[in-house]
Amino acid sequence: MFKIHRLKSPSVANKVAAFLTGGAAFTQTWAPGEKTVVKKAVRTSLRGRRHAYWYIENDQKEIIAAIGVRENALRSGGFEMVDDYLTVHKNHRRQGLGNQLLSAAERYVREKKGRYIYIESCDLDSYRPANQFYLKNGYRVVGTVPDYYVPGEGRVDYFKSFSHPSPTKKPPPSCGLPIN
């Protein structure tokens, strides 16, 4: 059983950033500037302003899984995984590490009285296991954007609410747009 650690030091932040942007985590084409954004997200989480990372190491102290989540820019109680990713080393997948990390992030959001987590993912076939993982964990697809990252690689948006509206409260208007 691997232990989950909360990211607290710059030296480990550099290791987590290198893992997230290395070949053992993702094999897809990176959008221009994407690696820079991901590395910056890991480092800025150290400031602690409702932004956190967790990681798992193997016995050799190598990072084998990581996740980050932050409150959205509006500071409205919504949290997101947009520049912050969840990934597990390709040799350690299907061992429950992703579930453990996602549970840690969700616990953090609940402790911060967060209302939801919004996740951006990808529509490539290689992301099918990740997308099924989010669905299995109670996230629902709320939107898609074709060719978002690079031509041929679209975005899939997931959402999970942690607040329960009053049963007498009416749902928000859809602004006249069809909602799927």
C-alpha cells in the first residue's frame, strides 16, 4: 500500500512537475505552452491559497501518481482541475492510486466548503480509461469543445457537485440554451 503525501516543498514540487510532464504520465501530444502551465500550477500550489497537490512515491522515492485541485479564479467556492492534473505512472495504473488521490482532493474540497469540482479532460481514445474513471466516480459530462488542445484533440468537461440545493429551490435558468 502506497502512502499519499501533501505537497509542501519546492524540491518535491519540481519532482511532481517533472513527473506530470514526463513520458511515464502522458504520451499524447502536448499543446504549445501546456507543459509550462502544468509546471507552474504545481509550484503555485505551494502558496496554499485553496490550491493543493498530493502525490504518491514508490520505494525508490520516485513520484508514481499525483493530483492537484484549486479554487476557481472567481473564488466562488467552485474548485477545478484545469491546469492541475490527475495522473498515475503507466506501470502503476489499475491499482487504485487514482481513486485514492481523487478521494484526497474531494475531501480537501469538502473541508474548504467547496461546492463542486470541474475537470477538463481530453477526447482522445487514449483518455477513454480516464474519462470512464471520472464517470465511475460520480462526475458527469457538462460540455465538449472540439479541437481545443490541438487540431483533432478536443476537450471534455466534467462536473461533480458537493452541495445539495433545497428541494423547493427551482433549478437555474438555462439562458434559453438547450442543456443536455
